[in-house]
Amino acid sequence: MVSESSIRDLVVSRSRLLDRATSFGTLTVMVYQMFISEEAREQLRAIPDELRKNIGYRLHLLQQEFSGDIKKLEGPRSHYRLRVGGHRILFRMDASLIEVYAVKQRKDAYD
């Protein structure tokens, strides 16, 4: 199992991402671009407001700090999931771009 810190280390080591870093003394803040597919947007619209707000907050943390309950998925190299309660946000990473392609309940996420 790949830990969140080792994923972050891999991502930070990419030179293209380091070019986008903003330094504040010894603290480096990474900001990722985020694209949410139309299918994922429709899935988000179907979720109750309170849970949707929580998912939005978690996506914000993912974009700003690459933090949360993140796990690399088996198979394609750049596919990950973010766990938010009983839901999974499935996304791909490409340099400084996070592409969210699905927001599903856990039981349906890995079909």
C-alpha cells in the first residue's frame, strides 16, 4: 500500500510541479489545477447538499495541499481515489493537473 506521504513525495519530485511552487520561507505550497468532468459534475449534483459541501471542501484541500485519504489505484499509473465517508472521488494526476472523472458511492466506485 502506498502512503499519502510517499505519493506526495513522488508528486513534489517532478520538476514541472516545482516550477509552479510558491515558497514562503521553508514552507512550499503546491497549487494544482483541477478539472471536473461533466459526468462527475452530474454525479455531484445528485448528492445531498451537506455531503456535497463536504466533498467540495475535500476537493479544495486536494487541490491546495494534495491532502486527504488518498490511495493510488492498481492498474493505470496515474489513477487515485479520495475517500470522503461512503463516497469515492476518482481522479487522475498529470503533472500539476488533477482530473476528477467520477464521484460515486463506495459500492459502485470500482465497477
